[in-house]
Amino acid sequence: MERWAEFVLRHRLWVALFWVVIAVGGGAAAGTTTNRLTIDFSLPGQPGTEAAAKIVQAFHDGGKTQPMLISVTLPAGEQVSSHSDAIGKAFDSVVATVANTRVIDEANTGDPAFRTKDGRTAYAMVFYPFPHSQGDRPPVTPMRTALTAAAAPLNATVGVTGMDALALGNDQSGPGVLVETLIGAAGALAVLAFVFASLLAFLPLVIAGVSIMTTFLLLLPLTYATDVSFIVQFLVALVGLGVAIDYSLILVTRWREERDHGRENHDAVVAAMATAGRAVMFSGLTVAIGLLALIVLPVPFMRSIGMGGALIPFASVAVTLSLTPAILGSIGPKVDWPKIRHENTASAGWSRWARLVVRRRWIAAAAAFVVLGLLFAAFTGIKIGAASSDSLAKNGAARDALLVLKHGGVTTGALTPIEVLAQTDKAHAVAAALATVPGVEHALVSNGPTSNVGNETVVILIPSAETVNSKSVQVVKDVKAKAASVPGVIGVAGLGMDQVDFLHAVYGNFPLMLGLIALLTFILLVRAFRSLLLPLKAVILNLISLSAVYGAMVLFWQEGHGSESLFGITQTGAVTFWVPLMVFAFLFGLSMDYEVFILARIREEYDAGHSTNEAVIEGIGRTGRLVTSAALILFLAFAALASGPGTDLKVLATALGFGILLDATIVRSLLVPSLVSLFGQWNWYLPDWVARALRIKPSVLHAEAPTKPQVSV
């Protein structure tokens, strides 16, 4: 790092010009990159995905989408039975108007299940193509327009609802990625102004801006090599903002500390790079490892998030460790104005806190474990699935239409039907056999042309409840098991089947992903800390804190303790199946950042001759304010992300935000210092053969003198 710092300082003008060109190129490519991002949650090779693909190939709709429920409600005193032909034509008009749609209703099935119990409302299920880009939106408006025009002679009220229609709610666009990023940047600037109390507060924002543009530029060729999920754009903008600012904050603060200790500017930059720069490098690698581990999962969209997300720490580290020293080496002292805050001594407040934790280390550790244990207990009740219909929209036209059907006795299982692809000549037999499965309320076979192509027919099973979580998909598992022995069944698809496949394919491989991340992180941290116990503790504490975050997700979202008061969203009933993996991949690395920053400084103080307790006090005193500020900045970025549209995105953002705060407070400020103090010299144990194998210098133990904690000057 010292040699690299010297190189950057010698060529600082060229380094700065290089990053200016990259930033301009990234800005120019950002629009193209985001337009090339895709929406695809398929699971190649899984039975549900294969069946859905066959349905799409034959019928050009459904398979991967949940249907819209379109309804016609007649005026008081009128009955559906008196206008069945007109209502059937109204439903058919939707199919005629909206391309590649398939309608299932009473007219083509002969089943009165499509009427409400009061006889005033009739509904139909309309299947439509899956949107493959962000510009494609569910055809809610075209369906409503066509149905309104067709039902006008009946003086009827029309409705369009469905899982996608409810997810849209009244928020059709949200604030957008750019606005969310600006919101996060404004919050970050306020924190940086407090930390630096000088014009240096703007430097981390400059580094973050260049890092984000660099990531978008690096992401563009990846979109040509493979499909990249639309989720990546939010992560690049907002996670990139927080990570780049955090890294720059750590490096710049260490530079100020070296300057306040009397070093010349050039030497201060080199010293900061040799210490804080090294910590930034290891931190970036831990974040990248967590994300790249997603590649082992047999799910394309998760793999793309892993690859695209790993570009975030890569770009942030590259920019931080080159552009930051280049700027500091040239104009750093000039922009550190006015010089109000000094870094020549450790924070008095954080030093007092560290002394208290060290003195009461058993109590501190026990208190932290109690909090984490309570959240872990909540985690044991987690349900993996999708958000329930009640949580998707509190009001709006789609919600009103759903309430009409629910009050009329229509099960919300109609929102998540099971599609069974069958041979046409055996379709009725298939429906009769599968109708006997417990939890199946209706088995429907349509004689309409949109449901019968060649010798293939889609049989629709309506479950008695929404199949939206790991508990309610039992009916889907039973249907799948029964269908295996029913002649004429080609495949089973639907939202519930997607969840069954996802739980099997992804969570079945989760131990492999977990083991890979833990092993690589452990080896990396052994090199960083020159210790066996500290890396092991870091990995274990990360897993414990992640379990606690999942517990918080269960309490806040799944059970609704706070989601309605904060976001106006009722309990989801489950945690969206892909969110826990995303939370794990990001938080494992992001929270490890703070572990690296803190323990690297404690290790440095121990190597300087302090006892373990003295090193803990000095290390926390030096890094406590930085870690808290960095966590607050990242939290504000996630808060901005939570302002975006969509319940799933809000669940992800709040989980990441809570995880960062939990980690920076309970874990890193309480549990880490207490445990390091408790472990004593065992923290620094490293066999010589391990040091030789990893090509690092041995860990030298020294006497733990019972002296009063000192403050380095």
C-alpha cells in the first residue's frame, strides 16, 4: 500500500484525469445500462419453470404471471344470471383488445364459481404475458378501459385487481433512482459536515459519485454477456453511495489524524494508505466475497445480482485508494478548512464508553446476547414466500375491486391459481382428479380458444387460500405429488410452484453458499488480523447478527409490528423468497466492514505495545465515531431506497438499514469490545506454520501489563 500511495502521489494529476474520464463515460452509459436491465425470476431446470415455459410457448401468456381478476358489478336489483351473455362478451372484449391474453370465466367453463354469493358481480381471470423489462407494465389500464367500454350498456361498475395490480397501488412510479440517490447524498452530507467540520465533507461525496458512475460503466458490458436484474440499479446507486462514502471517510479521517500528529502532507497520505487504506482493501474484499457467493446458486437473477453487486465494492475500493490520495496529496490541506475538529487524540466519549465496556465486559456481553437472542427467537417463525394481497395495497381501485370480490365470498386464492398443463383429451379427467386434493376449492377447464392450443389445455386450480408462503404452499406440493400419477398431466406452474422450486433449488444450496462465504472470509481475515480467534469470532458474530435481522423482518413485516404505522402497509404474512438471500449477501460483507475497521485498529494498538484492554479502549476511541457515522450514512442510503415503489423493495431496504444499525451498535460497540477483552491474549494467537502458509508475519504476544490505559499521541 505504501508503494501504491507513492505511485499515486507521483502521478496524481494523471490519476485525477483518468477518473474524470471514467466518470463522464459512466454518466453517459448509465441510461443505456439501466434500459438493458431485465425482470426475470425464472429457475431454469426446475419443474415449475419448465411447465411455465411450455405454457408461454403454447399460449403466449400466463405461466409466469398471476392473473388479473376483472369484474362487472350490476346495479342493485340486477342479477348476473339475467345478463350472462352480455357479461361474457364484455370479458371477451378485454381479450380482443389486450394482445396475448387468456380469459377464464363462467361463459367458457360453465362454472358458477365466477359469481359472488349475492349474484350481482361476475368476475373472470385474465392471464397475460410476463413483463421482461422495466418499461413493460402489467396491462391494468388497458383492461379497465376495454371493460368499461364494453360494460357501459349495463350501467355496471367494473374492477381490475390482481397481485400485480395491487402491488402497483396508487404509486405508479415512486421517486426514482436519481431522486433516491440525491436524498441519500443530502443525508450523508449532513453527517459528513458534522464529522469533518470542514470543506472535506464534500470529498467523500465526490468519491461516491465517481464510484457510482464507474460501476454503471463496468455494468454495461455485463448486460451484453448475461441478463442482469433491474434490482442492481438500486443497489449500485444507493449501496454504492454508502460504501464509497464509508471507505473515503475512513481514509480521510486517518489522513487528518496523521497530519495532526505532525506529519507532512505527503507522509500523512502514505501513512493513511498503509493503515486505513489496507483496512479498506480488506473490507471491500469481504463485501465482494459475500456477493460473489450468489454465483453458486442455480438462479440467473440472483447470479446477476451477485456479479453486478460485486462491482460496487470493486469500484469503490479502486476509486477510494487512487483518487482520494491523489486529491489529498494535492489540495487536501487547502480544503480542510476551517480547521475546527482535530484528530490528534481519541474521542473522549468513545474512550469512556470502551472503558465501561471493558470494566463490565461480562454484563455487556450478556446484555448484547439477550437482545440478539430475542430477535433470533422471532427468526424461528419466519415464513418464506411472497407478500399477501392485504399488504400490497391499502387503498386504490385495485383494492376496491378485490374487496367487492372478497365480500361476495370469492376466495383470494383466485389471485394465486395453480396452472396445470394437460393433454386436451384428458383435461377434464385431470381436473376431476386434482379437485380431490385438500385445499383445492375449484378445478376449471375452459372450452375457449385461448385456453386450448393443439392438443394442450391449461387446467386452472383455485386454492382455498393464497399460496404466498412456505406454510400455505402445501396445497401446491400436494397437487404436484398427485399430478405425477395422473395421466395426461404435462406440468404444474404458478406462484406457489415457483416458491416450491425456489425453496428447493436456492435454500437447498444455501449451506454451500454459507460455507463458501465463511471459509473465504475466515482466510481473508486471518491475513488481515494475523489471528485465528478474531476471524472466527467475526464470522460467528456476523451470522448471529444476520439471524437477528431476520427476526426483525419477521416482527416488522411478516407480523406487521410497525409496517403499517411507518409505511401504511399491513403485515405481509411472509418474507419475499429472494429477500433473505439478498440481505445475507449484502449484510455479511457490509457489516464486516466495521469489524475490519475496529479490529484492524485494535490490532495496530496491540502491536504498538498496548495490552489487550488498552488496545480495545484506544481502538474504540479512535474508530467509534467513524463507525457510527459510517453506519448512519449507509442507513440513510437504505432509508432513501425504502422510499421507492414496491413492498419487496421496502422490505429489502428496511432489513439492510436495520442490520447496519444493529451491527454498528449492539454488535460492534458492545459485543466486540467485551469479547475481545474477555479473550485476552487468545485474540492474538497464530501458529507459525499458518503465518508461513499465508505469507504474513507472525503474531508476537507480549505481556499483559496491568497498566492504566494510555492514549497515543
